[in-house]
Amino acid sequence: MDRRQFLVAAAAASAVAPAAGAQAAGFVRSDFAPLKRVVVCEPSRQDYIVTITDESLFPGSERVSQAAVDQHRALQGLLRKSGAEVLELRDLLQSAIENARSKGVWQTWLRTTHPRIASRHASVTADLLLGRDPSVQFEVDDAGAYRHYVDGAAAKMFTRDIGVMTPRGMLLSNFLFPHRRIEAVVARFLFDFSPELARYPIAVDFTEEDLIAEGGDFQVVDENTLFIATGNRTDPRAASLLARRLNMDVLAVQTRSAEILSRTAAWGPMRRVLLHLDTYFTHVGPKHALALPWFLEAEHAGRDPLTRYFRGLARSGGISEDDAEAAAGFLKDFGEVRLYRAGSGAQDTKVSGKLVDYVRSKGYRVDFVGGQPPKDPDLQYLFDVVMDEHSRQAANVVATAPMKVIGYGGVERTHDGLRRSGVEVSAFEARELWPGNGGPHCLTLPLERA
């Protein structure tokens, strides 16, 4: 039985039938409606970082600190204070394991997905699957050589990456990088077997569709509209597929120009700085967004300060002319939009332009990272304000209700600008979290919003 066959069988055997009328409850109809139920994954001091699919060689070099654990708990406190029910991924995984055992499919699932530990099926726990069980982290064989069982788990704290809930059900991710692909496998297992998640149907599993897609690139605007970013961590072909499958209008925002997203595509610094849609654009309320300045507006295309910086570096010998022009080309096309119509999936060729221009044409108010930018953007403002706060994930806020958001501390200019626009901002210290390229939006997977 291969993995695809097993998933089909597992879905048929899964935990509990959806509650009657559950879908009528609505799931997530917008990215800013009152938050009711959310999944988080608290990092652990026992999180292991060794993997066999990347270049992480030295366990302990990037171990989770106690400060990171405490800061994540502060986020959970703010989520609960907002009225949301907070579900811990570890607990969901443990209940899924127990339910799969009761269904008689646990050993088969392990043999299919984690063959190194299949023989231990009777004693495998959520902690072991998450790479947190110290009894196997440093095990050796009879010759004294290290034995690797499961990959590290620290990245799993970014639960938004594993998918996004829509009005029609769950979209499950298929990760770009091989060392994170096991997260998609575990996520499918959770939604197939965790009793707490039984009410939620899977609308699209991108692994089954053989398309790369990651949850941070998706935002539900309303019951009929979905924004997605493409070209960097999500395949552009996902836009038309979702328009057809979900019967929603899908606005595709170009992060990087690509017709097909491949795991062998060239990687570069701009693709890391502008990772997912929620790293440069999030919703804070009805027709109200927070975004990076300049790069998402046509009037600044080719003239933004970062483009001028790259070209200046090339002239002074800091980088090659080819690299400077590649970065300039990336920024010139960054944020271009295409609209795919509900049902047909056909592109509406009347819609074009850059994201901020597009949403403003729809009546949006847009606040910016760093606050209101100067009329004539300069390099000092770019680096001292915008890039400084962007590096601290200033745009990556999660709404707990319309005009109420949670964000990382240390980005006062961004938060002051939001508050002047009537947005209530709750901030917490996150110095140990923001270097991971994710903010509160990345750290939360909403399941239900009112």
C-alpha cells in the first residue's frame, strides 16, 4: 500500500462523522472575523533540530530557548483573552494516535510514513513523532553509530504553514522544502483521525493535487473571495484550481514570476525576505489591510528605494550588474495581481495592476509597515524604519476580531499607525520568535471564526 492508497483508506476509517449541521457553522468566512477556535504548536525545550533532509548537522546549535517557550505562551494568553479556544497541536496528535489505534490502522500508518519507528508502534507518542522524545534523540546502534528516527520539530510552531481553513473546508499544504514535507503528512493524519477536528472536511489536499502550496500564502477575504500569493511558496496553478474547487473568486498575488513552482527553482535573498503573503500583507478588518510600502504600488515600480540601493551596489562593485537587475526585476513585478473567477477558474483579463492599487480600487484603507511613509521615500527611511520593522514581522499580525490584532512587540511605528486608524493592537515580546521568519499570523491556524 503506497501513501496515496493509505490516505484514501484512512479517510474512510477516520475518527468521527462530522456533526450534523457543522458546516453551516461557517468555519472561516474571513481572516478578521471574531476568532473562536485556533490551533497552535507550542515550541519545546526538547525540540530536536537534526534532520536527514537538510544541512542541519549539529544538535543543540539552534535549540529552542526557554524565552521562546515563554513568549509563545504569552501569545496563547492573548488568544484566550480574546475569547478563542486554543488547541495545542501536540494534544491533537496524541488523540489522533489513540483513535487510529482503536481503528486498527495506526501500525499501517506508521509503516507507511515513519518506517524507522514502525516496530515501536505500541509505544510511539506525539512527543516522539514531534521529535521531542529524548529517549530516541541520541540513540546509537550496536556499533555505537547514531540512529536517526524522526526529523526535528521546531518549525512546526508555525501552524499556519500546514494549511488554511476556508468557508468550504480545509486546504492542506504541500511544502516546498523536503525537510518540511512530513508536516503535510502529519497534518493529514490529524484531520483524518483527531476527534477534535472531525467536524472539518478537507476541501483540497495539495499533496494529492501534486501542487506546492503553503498556508501563509492564503487569506480568506469573505465567503466568496480568497487572496493567495504565488510563485514563491505556492504554485500559480493553485489559483485557478481553487476558484473551480471552492467556487470562490481567487485573487492571485505574484510574489515571484513563475508559471510552475518547482523544488529545483533557483533560490535567492529576495525570496526569503518576502516569504509568504502574510509577511508583507495582512487583513486587520473589513476592507482594511496592513502592507509593506512602495513595493505593492505601480507608481513606485522601478523607482522604489530598494531597487535604487541594488543598482547603486552594482555600480560600486558590491554585487554584479546581473544580480542587481535580477533583484530589480523581482521587485518591479512583485505584487502584480490576477483574478480567477469562481466556478470556471478562468482568468478575468480586465483585472491587473499591483495589490495595494487593486484593494484601494475596492475601497480599502491601507496602513503600512513603519507607519505612513514619506512622500519621497529615501534609503534611510527604508532601512531605519521599514526594513527594521519588517525584519520583526511587523505585517504578520493576526486578527482576533475586526480591527483587533495581535502583533510582535518592537515595531512601535507600525502599531502607532494602526492605532491612529482605529485598530486595537495587543503586542507581546517576541525576540526569540521573530528570527524564524514568522509572526502571530504564522503561529496560528484558525479553525472557526464567528
